[in-house]
Amino acid sequence: MSQTEFIALIAMMFATIAFSIDSMLPALPDIGAELSPSDPNRAQLILTMFFLGLGVGTLFVGPVSDALGRKPVILAGAAVYIVAALVAYVAESLEVVLAARVVQGLGAAAPRVVALAIMRDLYSGRIMARMMSIAMLIFAIFPAFAPLMGAGIIALAGWRAIFLAFVVFSLISITWMYVRLPEPLPPSARRPLRLNLILMAIREMASHASVRISVAVQTLCMAILLSMLSSVQQIYEQTFDRAAEFPFWFCAVAGISASGSLLNAALVVRFGMRRMVTWTLAMQIVMSSLMLALSAAHLGPVAAFATFLLWQASVFFMAGTALGNLNAIAMEPLGHIAGTAASAFGAITTVLASLLAVPVGLAFDGTPRPLALGILIMSAVSLAWMLRMAAVERRKPV
């Protein structure tokens, strides 16, 4: 497999997550009206419940892939994902859909975590960060079109058909992987699936200050992104009365902000992963502060909407710049336990990010202010942690 094809395959595995989330955004009003008419705001839990299942599944698939190999675990996860999507397709209550989304997240953990471990199996350091940024660029472009795809599916066959699209997407991804990718983890490099070895790996992770801090910052950055995704459709619909235009604006903003991954791929080898994360967090603090101030300034409808679009783009830009680098920082000293490491910090960041995003999303009051305040606080804490990482590394003996 060529490097170009490898990056495309890894990006498609990552895109399983984006497709499972972003294509649901246009469906939230219909789902809320049909399955939770007394409290339509509960429909946004379809996003956070998927993330919750994703986080729990992430804890297990890495160690299993270290023991059994990468490809069998991805295939098993895809089977779980497909079955859960079919259950959600026929569900008659929001509770059943939410339960299916948790299980679907469990299955989606396999391509998410094991794809990261595969990349670490084959690459390391800044080269891995550069390849991760390119993969994240493709990953960022795909969700730009996912809401449009979701809206098109809804127009043709209703919101339930989106779950059938998940089945088709997953089948294409695993077939490509099965046919074209050789098993990257030979039997000689595998680790027995024993609890004491998993605990030893987790203790080793905790011994690295850079890993601890990068996991904390990644948790907050992921919570920022999930908070935006949970509230963005409601803001378009209720704040700006632009529900019909939402998929098109989302596509434009996400497409433009995907340049964050492209810029990172061009600059990370020169400036390093830590500087890139620090700079993008500082930028987000400025942008969120401006959004919070301007949202209380009673701007005209056009100016207020333009301000929100710019801020939304900055959040997506930050995610495209920061998340790949934070993954690479955390994985840098852990190549010999890549699967277990990816599982452990993936589980921690995803579960905690889901829990942090729920109150931010439910605080929606018809304006962007609760979202702006939540993102500002999380960005400030993240920047403080990155400065702490720099201070710790300066004190390391040469």
C-alpha cells in the first residue's frame, strides 16, 4: 500500500466518527419532534451518547488489538457498529435510539483507536504528526459535507435512512482495509491480553508528564468541539432562523476551517507540536472572548450571524490544528504499547469530553452566550496546561 493510499484509508477510518455525528445534525429537529415532542432539546443527546459509547469502547479495543492484531479488531467493531445502526433504524422511542447510539459508539471505537495504533506501528515523531495532520485534513473536509449528505438522505427517505447510510459506509471502509492493508502488527510484537500488563502500561503512561498533560488538554479540546456540534444546529435554527440553510453554511465553514490541518501539516515539522497547540489555543481564547462580548452587543442580524460564522470556523480550525498534535504528543514515548496507550487516553478523553459537553449543550438559552462562555473557560484551562507542559520540559535534564 502506498503512503497516499494509507493516509486515505486512515482518514476514512477516522471519518467513521465524523460521519456518525455530523450527518445526524440536520435530523435532530425531526427526531426531537417525532420521538421527544415534549422536550425536543433531548435529541442532541444522540451526539453525546454516541461519544459516551465511543469512550467506553476505546478502553478495550486497543489492548485487544495488541493481543490479537489490528485487522480482526476493526472487523469485529464494524460488525457491532452495523448491528447497532440497524437497531436505531427500526427504533420507535428516543430511549432505544440513544441505547443503540451508545452501542454504535462502542463499535466505532475500533476504527478510531486501532487506526491510530496502526499509524504508530508504522511511523513516529514529527513524521507521524505530519501524516496525522494530512489524515485529519481529509477527516475535516468530510464532515463539511456530512450534514449536506444527511439533509439529502432525509429529503429522499427520511431521517431513519441515515442509519442505513452508516451501514454502507462501514462496509466500504472495512472491505478496503481487509483487501489492501497487510496486518501491521506481527505475532512477535503482540502482547498477551492480561490485566496486569494493561495496568503496567497505564502506570507507564501516567509516569510521563507530557502524556498526562496532553490527555488533559485533548479532553478539553474535544469537549470544545463536541459542545459546538451539540449546539450549532439549534443556534442556526432558533437564534438566527436559518435552519434550512444550516447544512450549506456548515459545509462552507467546515471546509474553510479544514485549512487548520493543512497549515499544521506544513508548519509542525518546523515549529513542533507543542508550539502549534499553544498558539491555536491562544487564538481561540481571543476569538471566544470576542464572541462573548459581541453576543451581548445587540448587533444587527447579519452582523451577528457573520460573527458567529467566524467564531464557528475558529473552533473547527483549532480542532484541526490541536487534536492531531495532542495525539502525537501522547503517543510519542509509548510506541511499544501503542494499542493499549491509544485505548487508555482515548477512553479518558472521550468519556470526560462527553460529560463536559452535556451541560454546555443543555445550557442553550436561544443565544450563543452559554456556548461561548463554556468554550472560553475550557480554552483558558487548556492553554494553562500547555504552558505547564513547556515549563516541565524546560526543567528536564539535557
